[in-house]
Amino acid sequence: MSRLYIVPTPIGNLEDITLRAIRILREVDLILAEDTRTSSILLRKYEISTRMESHHKFNEHRRVASVVEKILAGMEVALISDAGTPGISDPGFLLVRSCVEAGIEVETLPGATAFVPALINSGFPTDRFVFEGFLPLKKGRQKRLKALQDESRTMIFYESPYRLVKTLLQFAEYFGAERQATVSREISKLHDTTHRGTLASLADYFTSHEPKGEIVIVVAAHQPDKNSDEES
């Protein structure tokens, strides 16, 4: 039976792709790409000539049914995003769910995703963590931040460089200005950097140093006040 392959692609350095991923992308009948122009750079590098079609957040809802039909008719299909693993803050969830409901086998290859290296590089505990991705821009944002104030696990967020300073200031307001955090940007690329400090100091730094590139924020877990526990 034909299946859907979820294929992670490099988040920066084009060498960060597995041999298996290259083989799958060469063998399938169709590649669904978030942006065919961006993905064509990767495919050309590895001499992959498989036909591509666009599959992104603006057309995903109306295209899912036709993709399922193609797979049921015998086509092998691979889904990729611009960078990283489809379904992680990228299109993919709806297609996977629809395939599962239709009895289509879904095979997800292991591979690159930005939050894992950012988490490990932070130096914060990695045994328990919560991945929040992109927070809501408006509706529900404050409610979510309040819910995370006492989070006992390391927290991971994605953010745009244009909203980074505002987000760090909000984090300082809700989590405390002295809460430790890291800001990783351009992971695996030429200007890969991680900045460490308190939420307040990081907000100050990026106020005077314009942030650029893909950004992952990792925030330390809430630490209960020992004195308060002893008094109670």
C-alpha cells in the first residue's frame, strides 16, 4: 500500500539531511513542499528531480482531500517544509490526521528540528520540558503566559526577530525579570549564536542589537521559593 512520508529537511546547513531522506525524496512520486522555490535549492543540491507541488498553511485545508485520494490511488507522497520537521510549527497535522483516518500508513523520518539543539545548548534541564512553539499573537496570549508562570519544566518558544524584544519583555513581566533564559538564532547556519542571561538582560541586549534570523527562546523552569515553603 502507498504511504505518506514525513521528511525533515535541514534548518540551515544543507548537509544536515539523512541519506534515507535523500533516497525517499528521490523515490516517491510526489513531493509536497511548503515553498517550492525554497525547497528547489535543496533538491538541486542532491540531484532530486521528483515533481513538487505546494502545500502550505494557506492551501492545506482545501488540498488535503485530493492528496489523500492520490495516495489511495497508488501514489507515494513525501511532505517537507521549508526547514525542519513538518507538523512542528509547520503544515502537516491536517494531512497526517486525514491519512490516518483513511487508513493510509504514515512514516515519519527522524531529522532536524530547531528546538532540540536550542534546548540542549541552553544548559537547562532536558529531562522534562514543554514546547510551546509560537504563542498566540493576540487572543489568548496573556492567558497562556499566566498559565506558564509556575511551569516546573524548561519552556521552549519560537519567535520572529521582529517580535523578540516585545516577547522577552512580556516574559520578564510574567515570569520575573531575573528568570534565566537563552536566545538561540540561526541554528546550524553561519551566524549560529546563543545568548544567555536573565530575561531583562536579554531584552536590553536585543533592544540595542537588532535580532535577525530564526529564533528559539528557552526559559528556565519556575523555582519555588524555598523560604516560602519553609514558612508555610
